[in-house]
Amino acid sequence: MHDNLYEKAMDMARYAYKNVEAYRQLARDKGINIENDFSFEDLPLTDKNMYLTNADACIADEFLKNENKDKIIIRRTSGSTGKYLKIYWDYHDLMSADFPLWYARYKRYGITPRHRMCDAYTTMYIQNKFIENASNNGFENEFSFSKTQLSQANFDELYKSICEFDPEWMLLQPNIAVLLADMIEDRQLKPFPSVKYVEFTGELLRPEVRTRIEKLFNCKTADQYGCNEAGSIAYECSEKKLHINTANVYVEIIKDGVIQPEGEFGNIYITSLCNKAMPFVRYNIGDIGRIVSDKCSCGKKERVIEISGAREIDYVITDTNEKITSSLFSFPIEYINDKIGAIIRQYQIIQTGYTDFKVKMSITPTYFGWKDTIAEEFVAHLKDPYLKAANYEFEFSKSLLSEDNAGKHKAFIREVF
């Protein structure tokens, strides 16, 4: 199985280096002739910075043609890393990437697309169009609510709407699950009785969060590890181990440029096996982990990945000790990039006081004269009243913001407790 997976990764690498200008440039820079025999391990390592600084060059030639643009699905990432990236998918490739996850949900929990699902959004896109004031995503079996509704002022209306929808399962980031639990318990409300399964995604899941949600909803839970670049990377088995989704990704653990043996921690690099519109080959997704033995008592043969350092979305703390998810800061970022232009490449927000924030932004050099407009639009499109009324100090840069020793960058840092 491992040899076959390696060959799939090689095939995707050959495709990328032949059909994507950014990878062709890498080959020229490194003196690689893709027509000759080569080792996958000798190919250059990549990261999000390559895609941020040269986005169009990272799209495959055939998908840059006008006649293929209607086949494209765009997904976006700007959450805990603060790096804003549009990710292009061919519609059929995206369906192929999603299928193994749906099959795993069905096999373990009987969950299908027909079951009523509830999730939360920061920003919503329908048919690739940014929707500023969305009330739902328009799908009959899905109820999506804005994260701004998880506040003391808005929760009663949200709770009523969720009860009326009567969801059978929920797809939540752990930090959103905590806020939802806080609101329900603080008000001594009944949990949603029809929820039989909660799936966690988008950030590191801590055991105490899982235990709390299972007890509150009297439901089963599972963890799913993935990214918008490739889709699902790993899904949790009955033994609570994350098995790599080998239909979607080839995973390597690399530290200081060296592939790590089984059991050793390092940076997680993926090669997407499905995304041909925007290939990702030996791509650092910014998390730390290790691959352990593929022997698991659940019976699955795919290797297990353990995550030690991954995305966690922190909370803004108000002067009344209320928690606001910091992911709400990504809404004005996406609004500016969608409505005005591809301006903000990266951002970081630091809460220096209860109502004081420092905003650092890396912006496209051609828009550097727009700094005042960017600052005004950022504040104007904050959806939470507390955040909108706060004080902001802006700092702009033409270059990407610095990262820590692990190559990570946090979008939000809280200096008040």
C-alpha cells in the first residue's frame, strides 16, 4: 500500500512540475529535469509563502483558461495563521477529495449528506461569491450560523433557530463548541436532543473539550484533521487515533530539511493527491506531528498521525469577562480582499488591553498608499459591536510577517487575561 501511495505522490509531482509555472520555476532554480528519473525526496519543499507571493503562477495552466473557470471552486484560508490564500479546486476533484470523509462518517456513525447538519461560519461564500449578510447557506439539510451570534446579546435568537432546524449532527471548531456550551449552560437551556454526533475540525482538539461536549449533548464525537489545500488529511477511528486519508494525501514528517523516521516529531508536509487545479507538493501546512505504527486495534491499515502543535483559535476577553472568538477578525480581511482587491496577504492582531488592539498587516506593495482606507474598512466591517467599538493601532508592511522557530505564525495573540 505504501509503495502505491508513493507512486501517486510521484504522479502528482510530475503533473505539478509540468503544468504549474511556480513549480516549473522551482525546477529551473534547482536544476531538476522532470523528464529524467528523480527521487520524490529530492524535490524542493514548499510552503504558503510561495502561494502568497505568486498566486496566479501556482494555478495549473489548463485552469487559467477562460473556458475552465466555471469548473473552479474557490476555498479560502485565513484563520489561525493569518495568511490569506485563495485555493482553487476543480469541482470533480473536490468531490473526489470529500468522498473518503463522507464514507468514513457513514461507516462509523451512519451520517450521510441527507442528515441535517449544523455548523458555524465566519464568512460565507455561495457559488464563489462573498455574501456579506448571510442568514444561512441556502442548503436544505444544512443550517449555518454566524459566529457573531455566540454572544450574550444574540444567543437567544440563535438557540431558537437551531431548535427549529433540529440538527442531527454538528460540525464545529473546538473553540466554537466551547462557546456554544458556555451559552447553553449559563442560561440553563436544554441541549439539542436530536444531535447524535459532533465532529471537531479546524484546530487542535483537547480532551476536556471532547468530554464536555459528549456529556452536554449525550452524543458521539470524532476528530477530523484537514486543510482547505487538500481536504481531509486524517479521520479518527474507534480508538481515537487519526488515520491518514491515503486517498487524499501523501504525508511526510520533516525537520530541518530531513525526513523523520516513524515516531519522531517534525513539521507536517503534505502532497495533495486530488487537487490538480492548484497542486500542493511537499507543502508545509504549519503543524507539528509524527507518524506512528500503522498497527491499530481498530483494524484500519492506514498509518496514524499524532498532532502535537497545531492551530488553536484563542478568544478575545472583554472587560466583563465575556469570550469572543478571534476568528471574527478574518471577516473584514476577506471582505477587503474580495470587494476591493487582493490586498492583504497576511495579518496578526494582538489584544494589548480589554479594548485595545494592535493590527499588523502585510499588504501588496502596489496598495501601500491605501493604508488609511484599509484601516477604515477593517474597522467598518467588524461584525461584533464590542470589537467595532475598540481602539486599533495599525502597522503595515510590504514583506511577509516574521514567524517563530517552528515556522508558525499566529493570527491572534492575547496579552490580557
